[in-house]
Amino acid sequence: MPDLKPFEELSADHLRLILETAHIGIWELDIASGHASRNSHHDTIFGFDEPLEEWTYDKFIEHIVPEQRQWVHDRQQAAIQAGGVWSFECAIRTARGDKRWISAAGRPLIAEDGKVTKLIGHVIDITDTKRNEDRLTLLTDELNHRVRNMLAVIRSIVRLSSRKAQDIGSFAKALEGRVEALSRSHRLLVSDASETLAPSAILEGEFAAFPNLEERVSIEIIDESPLTGAVGQGLALVFHELTTNALKYGALSEEDGRVAVRIDREGDQMNIQWRETGGPPVRPAADAGFGSKLISDAIGSKGHVELRFADHGVECDISLPAD
């Protein structure tokens, strides 16, 4: 017959394997003395390379961040009084000074006289889980912010597009182009590329939407850095307006026309120069252009745009906050 281990011995092996592979610290706290016995991984969780000779409840409390110490202690006292489970999550400072998060739970051992004499339990490092939760919360908050901002931008697009539209067809065409510019900036925003929402990437995406412009536009990058979502989306719309106007009325409406863009950074400010040459004479519109209105709506007081109609072609200077 096969040599089978007793079930009790097999269960002990399984328990040992679980504790080692799951990195679970186990402990047993004597209520009267405050001293605790525990396994080696318990001390590792608290940042010790080697197990300590002694571990106490007071030592444990010292590792908890100050603002949560009383809360954890009160929960322990309540568990002892009620003979219930002591369960909590809290932040700690390890022996190395790192901030980590733990999840712990203990249950009481009750003597014959009905008093709680010991607590036995476990502790787990949940730092990665908490960081992922914090990241998810941050991303959710950022998504909500971007959605609110996007709705405000779309309202501006609809309002400003309707002002200049001569009929429903021209309104629909203008609106479609501006929404597509937003879509291009959004694709950059959610990509993994390091240049996400950099001014040059936004501009290249805009030019790529129109065929045969590669030889007629130049982008000189002195220095740049990625922009925030709201600022980048606002800039995408301004680039879209400058490009479509250049194609309709400005330098890009004639074969010899050219557009040169220079991007530089000075401290916490990004400076972008748009220069058109070789096109027909241009005149300012009767009302303020879409770009200046849009950048005000989408970016608020953080950005500024100046549009000029020089003899040789349109000039636009844009300043934006840089990260």
C-alpha cells in the first residue's frame, strides 16, 4: 500500500506553504503582558531584516502612523471587551522609514473564566493594493475632470461654430472638423508614448489629417514638455483653427505658401510661434477669432494667444503653462 501522510501532518505542511508563499505574518498577543510571539515574516513586514528578540504591542503601535494609532488601539480594546474580531487596515512606518500599508485581523482566545487572555491573528502587507486603489481613484477623478472640461469645450465649439456658419451644411462640416481635432488630442492623451500631448505631437497629428502638407510646413523644436489634458486639448483646437484657416484663406491656400512653427520653453512657460509666408494678403475677421476664444474657454487664465495679420501672412504667438 502507498505510504500516505496523516491528514493532520499534511494540513500543517499546507499551512506552512500558504504562510510562506503568501507572505503572511502570524502573531499571538498576550493581553496581560503585551508581549507577542510571531513568525519571521511578521518582522519582515515591519522592515526588519532579521527577527527581533522581542515584540510587544507597544512596539507595534509605534510603527503605526501617528494619526491612526488611537483608532487602531480603540478597535483592539473594543474587540477585547466584546470578545469579537479585531480587524483593520492602517499605514505604518517600517524600520527603514518607508510608509507601507497593512491589513491585520485577530480573534480572541477566551479563558474558562470568560476573560480574553490572548489575541491570535495575521498581518499582510497590502501596500501594492492600496497604491493601485489610490491610482484608480486618481484616474477616476482625472477622468471626471476631463469629461467636465470636454463638455465645456464642446459647448464653446458649438457656440462659436454656429456664429460663422452660413447654413447647416457649413456648420456641420466645421463642427465635425473641430470634434475630430479633439479626438486626435484624446488619442494622444491615452497613448503610452512619452511625447503624449507634447505641442509638436499635437501639431503633427493635425497636419497628418490633411494630405500633402509635409513639404509645406516645418516644426522647429527648441524645448518642450508634455501638457496637461485641458491645456493640450485647447491647444489642439487652436492648431486646428490655424491649419484650416491657412488652407482656406492663408498661406496653405496657394502652392508657394509655407507655415513655420517654433516651439520653445522658458521656465514654466511654453512659447509657440506660428508664422505663415507666401500666401495671399489676409485681413482680420470682424469679430475675435475662434482660437483666442477657445483657449480662454478651455484653458482659462493659464494660457494666452495673440493673433496678428501681417503683410506677409498670419502670425500667432501662443503661451501655455509647462509642467
